[in-house]
Amino acid sequence: MKVYIAKNYDELSKISASIIIEDMKAKNDIILGFATGSTPIGTYQNLIAAYDAGEISFKNVTSFNLDEYIGLPRAHEQSYNYFMHEQLFNHINIDENNINIPCGDPANIEENIKKYQEKLDSNVIDIQILGIGSNGHIAFNEPGTSFSSNTHVIRLDEGTRQDNKRFFNDISEVPKEAVTMGIKDIMSAKKLIILANGKNKANAVKELLEGEKTEAFPASILLDHENAVLIVDEDAASLLEDI
Ligand code: F6R
């Protein structure tokens, strides 16, 4: 795994966007895997700036998102569908038909998972962007999820709900379940860009790089990927042994 330690979040975001921009220039029908949460927002801002500057186009891009809360309507401000439109899609020329986000409608969940998985299986993601949960989750694959999992419903850990309550009025509003791409699906992407910033991710980054491979810490599988880039800021790198 290639590791970059950026001075700060701005530099982290620039490095990650520059990798994506370079690959987009080489392949205009690239398939991009997006993540939500706070971490990739700066990367998305840099991608929007490159699009505005005429450097890249999303016209032929296909996207897959990692996950979605179950039970929040698409128009809910905290749904990941809403987040992606606000943070990226509304600002670029991506074709709405090429956007794939797992659907969190509890009424048709199994059918929607099947459709999403079929789509995923007939495409190979060129670059998957990932954040890391403080408990080591990737997408919403919480500790204990099988490394061979595909898209599935997951009960969110209480720690994850606590971490994410900052986006809601209070904890009772944070959904208890989500639908998530599986770990096997994530590992099938050709390239992974893993991002972590801030002191609250320092333990997770240490565990990822220095801990053992175990389903109890889902991000530990990422070291097995042949083309993974980890970009962290100095705070997230602060507990590493040889820094
Ligand atoms: C989001 C996702 C999650 C987040 C992780 C970190 O689509 O899959 O794994 O990447 O929870 O979230 P932030 O970036 O908010 O710290």
C-alpha cells in the first residue's frame, strides 16, 4: 500500500483529487466509486474545480456509491443520495442515469439490493474512494462483517451512530440500519483511495497499517489490495510507529 502523509486536510484533498483527475484524463468512461461522510468533501470540491476549469468531464462517467441509510427518503437532507447531489453531482455534468446509489427504501430492500449487485457485477470500478470509521468500518461494513460479503443490510454499531449523530438533531434520528456494498465488492475495484484525517482517525490508521488482518477490523483487509493508496493528514498519522 502506498502511503501519503499530507500536511493537512487541504493537501490530502488535493492529492486524492489529483490521482482521480489523472485517471479521468486517461479514460473518459471511467467508473468511479464514491463515499459519503466528511472525509471526501474536499476531494469533491477539487473535482468540481477541475470540472469548472474544463480539465475533466463527467459526461461518460459511471458512479457507484458505497452505502445508504435505510428508512430515510431520498430527499432527506441526511440521505446519502441527497449528500452526493449536494456535494458533487449537482455541480458537474454526470448523467443521472449513470449514477448508482444503493436504495434504502425498506419496502423493497431485497429487490433493490439484487438490482444494485447485478449492476456492480457487470461493471468493474476503476477507482473506489473510501473513508474509514473510527471502529475500522469501510463503507458500512461494521466489525465482524465477512471479508467475502456482497451488498447487504447492516445494523449500524452504536459507536457509528454516535459518530454520525453530528449530522442529525439527536441520536434518536440516526437510522439503525443501512445498506452497504460488501467488502468483496470493495476489494474488486481496480484502485482504492483511502482517506483519513483528524486525530479521531489516528487509532484506526494505526490499526490498519500495524494491526493484524481480522474481520473484527474490516479496514485491515485493505493491505491485501494490490493497488491501494492511503492518504492521511499528520493528525491521523500521529500514532504511527515510524513517523
Ligand atoms: C460513507 C462510508 C463510511 C465513512 C466513514 C467515515 O459512505 O462508507 O465508511 O467513510 O464512516 O466517515 P467520515 O468521513 O464522516 O469520518
